[in-house]
Amino acid sequence: MRSRYSMNTLLLHVDYIKWEPKLKAIKQAESTEKGVKEVKDALVVFSAVEKGDEKSPEMVVKNAVQEILKVWEDVKASAIVLYPYVHLTPNPSSPSVALRVLKGIESQLKEKSIAVYRAPFGWYKMFELKCKGHPLSELSKRIESKVKEEEVPQALIKEKKLVSEWYILTPEGKLHPIEMKGNKIEGFDFSNYERLEKFCLYEIAKNRIVEQEPPHVKLMKKLELVDYEPASDPGNLRYLPKGRLIKSLLELFVTLETIKYGAMEVETPIMYDYEHPALKNYLNRFPARQYTIQTPNKKVFLRFSACFGQFLIAKDTNISYKNLPLRLYELTRYSFRVEQRGELAGLRRLRAFTMPDCHAFVKDLEQAKEEMIERFKLAKRIQEKIGFDVPEDFEFAIRVTKDFYKEHKDFVHTLVKMWGKPALIEMWKERFFYFVLKHEWNFVDNLDKASCLTTDQIDIENAKRYGISYVSSNDEKKTPIILHLSPSGAIERVMYALLEKYARELSENKNPVFPLWLSPVQIRVIPVSDKFIKEAERIAEEFERNNIRVDIDDRNLTVQKKIREAETEWVPLIIVVGKKEIESNTLAVRFRESSEVKRMKIEEIVRYVKNLTTGYPFIPLSLPKMLSKRPTFIG
């Protein structure tokens, strides 16, 4: 289904146009300079934005620019003049939308290096022009905005209609029914579990809209890690050198840990045939919105997980019961979901994200439960090594059908016992999704919004849907069960949770710092003056030989200012080099986290760093070593 809204335009190729603002026509008239303005050899675009355009102003801008450019290229005018002319329509849009559209058209035309002028909006104006009179000098256009109604998967529609029963399950195995009354959750004493209560409120109320900027956004910019990319679709970010380094280290670490667990790494396409029978069926069983694209050959969708590719690999693989559990893994750079605009917020929820996705194919439910326990332990190791406290930094949730809970109550209780603190249980009377149970590790941020990181699911549908089978011990063809694990959650969301955790620490007057293996700069060497730069370089080279990321503040600043700036960049170890350090052969090392200063020899510092980074991946610093040669990316 397509809806159509039109902006009316009149395009005139003129020898000249003159205009002069006389009187404000509306309160919202924009400020402008008085006097006569003249533009010669111009394509004048008289336009009126209509009420219907309010539903899709971005599309109106895009289509208007395309139409204007076509005429401009035909008439070969020297300039373009945008002239608001409300009299072209009986049904004008609101002034704010009209001005937004006009500014959008102006901005996009200027990006084409065209001389663009815009008559002031909201004024009565005197104008005079001389039309050239050739066949293309007078044209009228209705700018169409064709808006495709969103194709919403049935799973999302069904998810809103599902009736859930909510409980708190304690590690001792006691199930407490809870319900929301007003703005409170009743049925469990949350006095010692404040964040669990916030998580329950978030989940039951299902308010996903973010109404203010989360604290991690300020930090990701201040630390020059990540920034918004206005030239892309919202929810697609740019990663600056330090942010890319952290992201790369996390990607490599999660991948290596998952391979150690026994997963086989694969790589699969990012787009798939929308009409493929198994894929299309699965689309409507997964609660996510997709990007769709019309290629020269077919309609495709961009993947929102690695499921599609891994399932198709498994379908074409000869699998024996001896191969089970069979584990496949891919770090998807990228997966795509059309998240809603109000839900996009920094690194928390994106439209393009990096998802570590590990599927295990198992023979039956008993093996599925055993495998899920192993994967639970894997996730705990990963999250703790990344820098989280488990379970303190997360809230645990289990989504389960009532039938599965009744039959496998002991297993559900085992998961919560392993977790070590009360968990939220969402129980469905009927199963709609492809899984009968999934568990989630949710981070509750400083705005009381929850985000799932680690998750694992028991999938009893997709092996049959995709035609995946294995040969049993008595040579029978059997259908496996599939487990879906993201051991860390999306890498971007891991960064979000770390930064939100550090924002909380800042509010508690602590000195947050990334784990040493993740810190972009692990050591900063500060010479007290220019004559000690050579010695600083010698020390830095010693650290570099030991795979330590180090830089040198060689700028013409005071030592105290250099130390303060290193602190604001969260450099974990700061070393000052002067005459005293050279004569004593020891260095004064300032530790950011504790604010402690210790005198240490170079080999002691190397040993300290190695003790905290052994077993983690290492990537060299991609920024110039000398701060005087380093650009400023944000600010």
C-alpha cells in the first residue's frame, strides 16, 4: 500500500528576480535583512508545502531536490532561488514544517556546489522578475512523496497482543507472582533490589522511548570514541580511532573466547531473498523490523542476525550425532534492524550493529539444557573479563512458555540459582515465537532503561523449517534443536553499558577507567620540558617492544596541564619524566583509578601491565604517538 502527498511548485527560468521583504505575514517569520536582493540567470522555484507533507517531510525534500535538479540541468541556470509561495495551495502545512522542508531542500542543493538563494519565509514581499520565455522556462510540478507503509513482521504484532504472567523467581526456587498497579510493582519486596524493580517496571510498562540524552552519549564524545553521522540513516554511527580500537578489541576478544568454547567461525551474506520460503516464514516469527531493498534481480532484506546464514550452512552440512553439539559462530558486521526513531539513543539501540552470534545444534532437550549451562558459563567469563561484575551489573530475565516451565521447572530454577540473585520471569500461556525459553542479561542504565546484552534461546522450530537434520546412532534422520547465543550482546551495546557504568561511577566521585587491555592509551609519558623528549621516546620504545600502547605529550604546556588532560582522557597510567627520574632510574607512575603515585622501574611497570593484560588481544595504537601531531576529532 502506498500513500501520496504533494508539494506544489512553479519553476521559472528568469533573466533576473528581485525581492524585498516588507512586512511579517506570520509570527513565525524568520529573521532577515531588509533591502532588495537580486539574482540573475536563475531557476526560481515557487513552492507551497501542503498539510499532507507533514507525514513525510524528509521524502518531500528528497523528491523535490531530484525534480529541481532535473530542470536546473536542462535549463542550465547559473543559480537556484527558492521562493516560498503559500498561494499555490489551499491546504498549507504548518509554518514549522514548511520552513523545515525549504531549509532541507536548500541544504541538499548546496551540497551539489550550486549557488542557492532562498527568499525569507513568512514575509509579505515585493518581487519582480523577467521570465526568459523558452519552452522550458515555465513549468509546474507536483512533488510526490511515495511512502511505503511499513511491513511489520507478524511476530511484532503478535508480541503486542501476547498476555504475559510476571513473576520473580529467587535462587531458592520460590516463585512470586507480581503485577503492576499504577507506577508500582506489587508481589515482591524490592527493598534490596532497586535495579531489579526498575527493570521490572521497564519490562512490564514496555516504554521504550528515550526522552533525554543518556549519560554515555556525552562520554563517548568527550573521550573521542564515537559520534553521530548526520550523512547516514539515524542509528548508524562513526567510530573514531580510539572508539574503533576499543570496538576492535572487543570483537576480537569475544570471537577468540567463543572459538575456545568450541565454535567454528563462518562468514555469511548480509542480504537474503525476501521471497525465500524458509526465510520469509522466519521473518514473521522474529520480533524485528527489517530493511528491504529492491536489487536488479529481486527484493532482498538485510539480515538482523546471523541465523539465516548459519541455518543455510547447517542445512547443506552432513551432520552425525557424533558431531553434536555442533557450534557455528559469526561476528556480524553488520546486522540491521529498523528500530523506531524515539528508541535510538547513542550506542544503546542502533539500526546497524555488530552482533556475535553463536548457534549450537543439539540432539534433544536434555542435551540443549546441558549445552545452555556451558554457554551460560562462557558468557559469564566473557562479561567479567570485559569489565562487568556478574551478577551485580545485570538483571536476569527468563521468557518461557507455561508448558515448558511445568515440565522443566528444575532447569529454570538451576539457571536462576547459577545467577545468584532474584530474576524476572515472563511466562506465556501459549507459544508464538520459535523458542520455548530464552534468558537475558539486562543492563539498567542511568535513565532506568534496560538493554539486553547476553541472551540464549532454545529454538524448537527452525531446524525443521530450514531442513536441517542429523543422522542418529541407528542411522535415522533426525531434526536437531537449535540454541541461539550472543555471548556478549551487540558490541556497540557492550560499549554503551560500560560507559553507562562509568557515568554512574563519576556521579559517585570515583575515577572510572577502562580495563587496561581495553584502554586506547595504556601509558602516557610526560616530559617535564623539551630537553627530556628524547628520554621520553626511549622509555616509550621500551613499552612498545612489550606490546603496550603508549603516547608522549610533547606539547608546549605545563606539566600540571598535561596531567589534567591525561586524566580527562582516562589514561590509566601517567608517567612524568624529568631530571629526578633519569638520575634515580625510577619513574613516578600516577594510577588514575586510585589517584595513587608510585615510583617504579620500567621493568616493574611492564610486569604490572602484563599481569593485567595477559590472555587478552592486543592491537597497536593507530593515532600519532606524539600528541602535538594528533588532530582533535570532536570539539
